Amino acid sequence: MSANRRGRTLAVIHQADLAIRESLSEYAGSWVAIRDGKVIASALDPVELRDMREVRDDDLLMPVPDRTDGIYIL
């Protein structure tokens, strides 16, 4: 668990049924916030992304690999 920007503690939630319903290719090399299978916001790093007004505490944040990056296992 970790503290979020509002000082509350967050638990990590496993989302086994997560289905991203759009291509992430335009976000290659950045981080995205996912809610209900859709990209809500993107940024170059997770701190900047978490601080965005449209990102909620329960959104999934994940890196989108650059085409030159290796394999990601999430």
C-alpha cells in the first residue's frame, strides 16, 4: 500500500478482467490511466499522470512500451 496525493492509503487492486478497448500505439513511450477499458489521460511519467485532475485514485496506471523497448509483463 502507498499514500496517494490526498494523503489517503491506497491498496493495489488486481483487475483480472481488464480489457483495453482501444489501440495504445499513439501512447508508445508514455504512461496511461485506464478506466472502464478506455484511456482517460496520458503523461511521460506516472507522477505527472497521477497528479492530473481527470485521473481518479482507482484508475489503472500503466506504462505503454515504446516500439524499441523489451517485453513488459504486467
